[in-house]
Amino acid sequence: MKILVVYHSQYGHVETMAKAVAEGVSEVSGAELVLRRVREFPEYVKHVEQEKGAAYQAYQSQQTDPECTVEDLRDAEGVLFGSPTRYGNMTAQMKALIDSTAQLWSNGQMEGKPAGVFTSTATTHGGQETTLLTMMVPLLHLGMLIVGVPYSLPEMNHTEARGGTPYGASTIAGPKGELHPTPGDLAIAKAQGKRVAEVAVALRSKK
Ligand SMILES: Cc1cc2nc3c(=O)[nH]c(=O)nc-3n(C[C@H](O)[C@H](O)[C@H](O)COP(=O)(O)O)c2cc1C
């Protein structure tokens, strides 16, 4: 059973979280991991290729992960979507992927599939919850079953300046992207990937 982890990441934070989510998926017997990146806007690619900065390095390193297609979404039995925040919402690139699912929506092909969302913000209160909650809206229209993160996970109960929400895994990148996902952030991301895959396996056994 294919479990898709699809991420958009311009500086590598969500990419790192996606790798932890993927690790969790891979631990589940019967789950086959499919790791994909979201297609970048051509204008952005042109810009980072000229700048040759940190975003270019991140872009280059992600080229080994194939671009996500509508077929990847159709063929997956569970999906985890990772996007950095843009003014408290997912990125336009991730939204463009989700908006390309009209055919899947009209045929009900995403219905009943478990879905999880994860994110990154620059600052502590930069909109993790709003990003995660608004990412869920189109997924509910598609008929997907939202899977969050339970507080029984020890890493969830903290008051530190790091991520981890019941709506999905998260991390704080820092205003200049200088921070990295903490061990706690990664543990939550891994647990979320595992949970979505476990739900997908359990749902299939009931069919
Ligand atoms: C146009 C734009 C809007 C952003 N809006 C927010 C925001 O509302 N809150 C916040 O904390 N960070 C914001 N950021 C920072 C990004 O969320 C941050 O760069 C990202 O989480 C890093 O993840 P990545 O390394 O995976 O790209 C914004 C960045 C851009 C370019």
C-alpha cells in the first residue's frame, strides 16, 4: 500500500521534517513509502539559480525526490502534506498541487484516505496552527480523513520554543532560517507519519 509524503520546502526545514515523517511511514508493515516534492514555480527557480544562495542549495538537494503528480495522489492510500507557512497559510505551490485534483474530487478518488499535515514557520507564533488548520480544509472537501497527533506522545507536552501541535507536526525555522528541527519536532513528525500509515493499513483490513 502506497503512502505518499509530499513536501514543499524552499530552505530545507519542511524537507527535513518530511524525511522524519517518511521514516515513520517506513516503520509500518505493509506501507510502501512514496516521497515527492511539490513542483516549484519557474520564476522562483530562475531567481534562485541566479542568486546561488541557501535556497539554491536546498533546491538542488531536493532534485533527487521526484515532483508529485496527480497520479501519485490517486495511487496513494494515505497522504502526508508538508508546507512552510506563507502569511499563516500553506504555500501557493502546495495549493496548486491540491487544486490540480479536480478529477480526483469528481470521481471521489481521495475519499476515505487518511491525511496528515505538517509545517514550518519562521517565528514561534508565526501561524503554525492556522497553516495546519487551513491545509485541512481542501482535504476535507476531497473526503480525506484527517489524522493529527495525540498528546500521549511524550514530546507533545512541552513549553519550549519548538514545534508540535495536535493538528500536525511543526518546526520553527528562525527569522533567517538559522534554526533546525529539534529532536522533539522530528520525533513528532516521525510519529505522525507512522500514525497515518497505521490508519491506512487498518482501514484496508476493514474493506
Ligand atoms: C512570502 C512569505 C511569507 C511568510 N509568512 C510567514 C508567516 O506568516 N509566519 C512565519 O512565521 N513565517 C513566515 N514566512 C517564513 C517561512 O515560513 C519560512 O521561511 C519557512 O517556514 C522555512 O521553511 P522551509 O525551509 O521548509 O522553506 C514567510 C516566508 C515568505 C517567503
